[in-house]
Amino acid sequence: MSDPTATPGVSSRPPLRAVTFDFWDTLVAGTQGSGSAMRRLQIDRFAATLDSCERHVTDEVLVEAFDANWERFEERWVANTGQYTPADTVDFVAERAGVALEGELRTRLIDGFREVGEQVPLELAPGIVDALETLRSAGVGLGIVCDVGLTPAPTLRERLRTFGILDRFDAWAFSDETGWFKPAPEAFAPALEAMGLGIDDADAAAHVGDNPRTDVAGALALGMVAIRYTGFRDATIESDTVGESTRLETRASDDPDVAVPPFPEAHHVIDDHALLPGLLGVA
């Protein structure tokens, strides 16, 4: 295995020991339209569960409640002020919709998020299987560092198992289990430590992800080789990221610790995982 010290702008880098990957829009993405389809399924499932208990709420009210809930999640995500679980969503949406919850109904509503997460169509990134195999064959540790939204870590792991790639990974750090979102160093630390690395020698690792704010900025701050993946989407031009940037700028006016655009660019930008081993000096 050759030494990937040829990475532009990176000097005196030790031999590569590990590569971590983001989950959403890096390893896996929703098929076309599945993001809106998942949201619609979540709302419909929520409504059906309420209806079964004679708690009738209009679609308009639930749509507004789910919209407000997503904004609340994003506030937590950006500020890194704690995880936002399906249970938090159920409690917030129910309160917003004026529905009183008892134990059994609350449990059924929470379970609905897991079940929708198991059903929504996903696709595996092209070229990722061969890239993982090449890296593993060269003795490089493989990990996942994922900011979890409303689909919990056990469901995400099961989706990877279904695709046949879960056993390719040596370590993972899902935010609902670690308690930290990227770009915080604590979000990366559990995966790195499981592969024999720490925050102080993270420069022997690379991170691949699509999001400039979380993946790229987090990796660069740790001294990792930062690789931005655009095979599913280019997060620097997509409308949802533009909206996120506007919200960041608004929050930063009140909180100087919130990072705002422009975010630093990665050492490398790729749209095909087949390029990854060669880029990292692993043939």
C-alpha cells in the first residue's frame, strides 16, 4: 500500500490506517422522490394510528406539525445541542396537533417511524462495494460516522445489512448512539477509537461525505483527509443546503460559535467511489 501523502495541500501525513464514511447521500440515498415519499408515509402512518384510537386530526394540521418538527430537529442539528429522536418527534407533533398521548398510543407512534424507515426505497452508491473491498484488502479500517435524522441507528444498520455491506465495516458512530452530531470531534471519535486511532492521530484517516458543514469541516478540523462525495448530489448547490446556510447565518447572529458559510473545501471532490482507492494511494 502506498503512502497517501501526495494529497494536495497535506504534508507529512502518516500512512493511511482508516477511512470513515457518512451514511446519507454517501453510502446510501433515497431513490428519486423518496425523501418526500418518506415524509408522506410518516404523516399517513401517524394519522392512521391516531384514527385507530379515535383521535382524528386533519392532514393540514399534521403537515404543519411535521414541518415545525423538522425545523426543530434542524435547530438541534446545527447547534449540536442534543439528539432529536423519534420519541421527541412524536411528543412534539402530538402536542402541536393537540393530541393527548397515553403509553400504548405513544409507543405505537414511535414504532411507526422505525417501520417507515424500513420501507422507504433506498439505493446503494455505485462503486461503493468494490471500493470497500479494495480498501479492506489493503488492511485499511472502515467506519461510518452518521448524523441520524428521524430514522434510528438500528434501522440504518439493518438497511446496510440488507444491501450486504454492513460486515465490511469495522466501526460506526451514529449520532443517536454517540450523542454528537458532526462536525464535533466527539462525533468521529468512537469510530476512530474502535479502529485503533484517536483524535490526536486522526491524520492517519480519511473521511468521505457529502455535506460541507458537517463532513468536510469536521474532517478538516481533525486533520483527516477530507473527501466530498457528489455522486448523489452536490451539496454546494442544492436548494436544501442553501436553505440550511441561510438558517446558519441567522443563528450565528445570536451565537458566535455557530459556523457559517463559506465552508472550507475538501482536499478532494469525487463523484464516483471507484476513484477512492487510487486517490488514497491504495491499489
